[in-house]
Amino acid sequence: MSPLDWALYSGVLGAFWAVWYIVGARAGLLWTRRALGVGAALAALGLLGFWIPWALDAMLTADVALLVAVWLDARRAVPAGARGFTVGRDAPPGFAVGHGGEVSYRWRNAARRRAALRVREVRPDLLGGLQAPRAVTVRPRAEARETVAVVPVRRGRETAGAFVVDSIGPLGLGRRRHTMSLPWDVAVYPPLVSMRLRASVSQARRRREQGLRPIRQLGEGRLFESLREWVPGDDLRHIDWKATAKRRKVITRQYEAERRQQVLLVLDTGRLLTAEIAGVSRLDYVVQAALELAYAAVQHDDNVGVMTFADGVRHFVAPQRGRLGLKRVLDVLTVVEPKLVEPDYPGAFRYLAARNRKRALTVLFTDVIDRFASDALVANVASLRPRHLPLAVTLRNSELDALAGLRPTVVRDAFRKAAAEELLHAREEALGHMRRAGVIVLDVPPERAAQAVVARYLELKRRGRL
């Protein structure tokens, strides 16, 4: 047979395969690797056409038979749905960044034949998105369970999830493709282990400081402490008339100063916190510090709340007590994201003044560049006094500090050093202006923010500043 005849046969066969693939793909019927291997072997048979006249005819006939077999085999694959296979998921309520988890899947097969599946899972982007394919086999009218490791990528909340499942036929030549929607409302929380560990240390320190010598502070609180005889100068509103009538002398109530305080976390999510440090967002450092402070406050029986804002207020949770308050703060810190906009400080602090009138330690997580660029921040955070106790937590730029401390060897390094020193000087001027306005300023490197803010909270708590 001539090369022209061989090329003609090959072209016809290739066109036939292409048409079959297009039609089969629309119907969800595809071939497997085994079918491709058989097709390659038949193609080798076609090479004998140069020497054996009937080899090309045999190859063409065998390829047609192979395509028919693939089609029929794919049609006999176990379908998805009530008459075939279904899938369910058992997942934990949430994950934490940096800590893997496990998810169980239940594959049920209602058909009378074995289901050989090639599964490709599409997870929410928080959990890695599209996953590598894996094989699952389910016996007839049975159930198979598989446990899959899950490693969160970043914090947040998202609803997504699906499966692309190829059900392979009995001969292993054809497969039927199904797309199965399995929504997954997943929450990935900030890292929790270090926060709990440090909060436990804080709790142990509090017990050492207060447990051996409990100090009872009497004052204008509303926690009832005891009854005693009234003396001149006592508030007449505190007279207990029932006890007075019973004892036939004037008895007054004595109250203990409340130890439970309000802690409000305020996060600036504007443009200054969109930058990254060594691949980690500055906002992620802020979220971690805020979460550790919230946990420490709950351990000290304080009420905790949170507010986030950028060009407007995005979340607000009033200070609440105990686990409920911590859970609501955690929910907000899970989904908060930075926004490349100029923060609206006046609007945010007006909102805060209207929503939170009770005295609180107001911890503002933000950053400053220079005195003039931060005038709005300085003016508004100072307005919290005297009703509230403001604490501004700002993140230093370690790269800028390194440039300022650089010993230049070339002219370019000298200019960079001078620019860094000028920026740091302007930033320190803005922070100094806040300090003179009565704001407590905590300027720390991002990696030390969590530890430093918890330590400052404990110090303020010990000194009775709250």
C-alpha cells in the first residue's frame, strides 16, 4: 500500500475519533487510559500496512469496534443519583489556619454492580480549591467511607463545593462523567493554639496575683457585698429599709466595685493594613493580636466586643460577656479583609460614640505614616477621652527600621537611609502627638503585637486604669 493510501486511512480514522470525542463529551461519555492504550496498539497495527495490504482495513475495523465498545462500556457505568451512587460529607464546624483537619465522605451505591469512581473534588478556595483526583470503589448496594486530610490556606468564610466524578464501566474502557454539587459552608478561623496558650499563662498569672490575697474594693459599683449600720456621710439611696425595720436601726447596703470591664477592639482595615510582611498580611498580624486580647479579656471576666471599619463601618459587635462575646468576636475576625481605601476616621468614631456609651478600654489597631497624613486619626482617637481609655496599637515596619540603621557604603544607600530616617521621624511625631493627647500608644513589630498588647492589657488591669 502506498504512503498516500496510508495517510488517507489515518485521516479518516482521526476524524472519526474527533467526532466521537465531541459527541461523547457532550453526552458525558469518555474513554479511559486503557482504551487509549488499546487504540495506540491498534495504531501500531496500521504501520504494517506498508507491507501487508489488509493491515489498514483491519486497523480501521478494530478502531470502530473499540469506539463502539467504549461507548457501550461508558453507558453501562453506574450513574449518579438515587439509582446509582451518592455522596455525603461529615466535616467539623470550622478549621484554624496552620492546623489541618480531617473530613469524612460517605459514598453509597444503590446499583447492582460495583461502582469504580475517579473523583476530583472542588473545595472552597479557603481549603485549596481544585484537588488532585483519587479513586473510590463501592461494592454493589453498599457504602464506602473515606477520610481525607484538609489543610486550610487562609482564614475566612465561604460557601462552595462540588465533585467531578468519572464512573468507569465494567470493561474499564469507557467512563461516564458527572458533576455533583455538594455545598460546603466552611469557616477558617485565625490561629488559635498560641492564643489559648498565652491566655492560659495570663490566667495563671492573674490567679497568682489575686488568689493568694484577694482584695475587696468597696466603692460605687453595683455588686452587693454586705450590710452594715448607716453612718453620717453614707448615700441615703443605699439604705435597706427592710433590714432597718427588722433591726430597728438604720442599715445601709455596701457594694463592691465591679471588676468586670468593657474591652472594645477597633480594627482599621483601610489601605495602611493591605501591605504584606514576608508574605503575611499586616491585617493578619492585627487579627491575631486582637483575638489573643479578646481571649485574655474573657479569661479575666471582662466583656469584649469588636468594630471594623475602612471607608465605613463594616462590623460592630457590642461588648458581651464570656464565650458568647468571644464567639461573636471570632466570627468577625474570621471574615474581615483589608480594603484599598482611605479610612473614614470621623465617621467610624461618630458611630462608636453613638453605639458604645459605657466606659471601655478601646483598643485601636491601626498604623500611621506622618503627622499630617494622620491628623484625622490623631484628632478622633483623642476624642475618646475622658469617657473611654484609648489604646492605639501600631505596627512598626522592620524593613524601614533596618534601612534607618544601615551603615551606607555607596551613595544610593545613603539616600535610602536618609529617606527611612525622615519617615520614621515623621511617624514618631504623629505617635508623640497621640501620647500628648492622652492616648496610650503601643508601637511594636508585627510579630510581637499579640504578646505586647496582652501584656499591656494586664498591666492596665492591674493598675486599675480600666
